[in-house]
Amino acid sequence: MDPNTFPTKGNLILAKNSLALSRQGFDLMDKKRNILIRELMGLIDHAKDIQEQIDLTFREAYAALQTANMEIGISNVQTISYAVPIEESIRIKTRSIMGTEIPLVESNPSRQGPTYAYYSTRESLDRARAAFERVKELTIKLSMVETSAYRLATNIKKTQKRANALKNITIPHFEQLTKDISNSLEEKEREEFTRLKVIKKMQSR
């Protein structure tokens, strides 16, 4: 048997303190969950906007690329694509939202001009290059937002489990324990009072 459940005044104080701490913990978990949910909903809306921009920009990019293929030839466009530099400027940092590590993805904006000669190409290729650059930037943003949303959703699930455990298990346990110890102590006090009355009556005789 757990000695902390024995009906003593010390255990009653411990049980009341544990109950108060559990209730405080539940309130904190509930507030944390609400904050994370608000952050998640904002990220979901942001991701939707970015995805719509990506879809639109992709259509513009492929339309321009298709025009360039027809104007200067697919093989020429493919040869020109080999000169496009590999993206190596991406950096990943993190920030914390209520203990959840959220990625911050940064990249240097492309300041380099086209890697092909203007005289041998058409304007359609310029439009396609600019559109695909924009797609790259949007994709970096979308990856950051989606990863953040996934991590927040995971933390919300964990927080909800802890809040449920406090609400449905821990708090009722300490409420019942406090009630049982209080009832036992009151019963002891009544017995002691009755015993003292009997002793006093016997002494008076």
C-alpha cells in the first residue's frame, strides 16, 4: 500500500498540493494546445496560399518553356539548362514555439543573370527562367511551412494526450484521495471526541 495514501494530515497536505499542481498543469497544457492550434491554422492557410502561387507560377513557367522549345528547339534548351548553377545557398535555422522547434529556411536571392547569351535565345526562355526561379523560392517557403505544420501537429497530439491524462486520471485520483483522507481524518476526530466524552463522564462519576 502506498504510504502517501495513509489518512494523516501530512498526506492530506501532500494530496491537496498534488491536486493543485495537477490542475495548474492541465491549465498550462490546455493553453499550450490552444496556442499551437492557432499557429497551426495560420500555417495551413499560409501553405494553401503558397501552393496556389506555385501552381500558377508553374503553369506560366511550363507555358513559357514550351514556347521556348518551339522557338529555339528542345535540344538547345536542354543544352542551355546544363549551365544553370546548382542551388547551394539554402540555410536552415530553428525557432521555438512553446517548445516546438520550427525550421527557418533561408536562401540567397539569385542575383546572377542568365547563363546563356541573349542573341541566341528568345524572350520566352527569359520568362521561363524567371518563373522557375520564382517556383524555387516558393517551394523553399512551402517546405518550411509544411515542416512547421507537421511538427506543430505532432506536438499538439502529445500535448492533448498529456492534458487528457491529467484531466481523466491524475486530477480525479487526487480529488478522490483528498476526499478519502479528509473523511478518514474527520471520522478519527469524531471517534476521538466520543472517546474523550466517555472518559470525562467516567471520571465525573
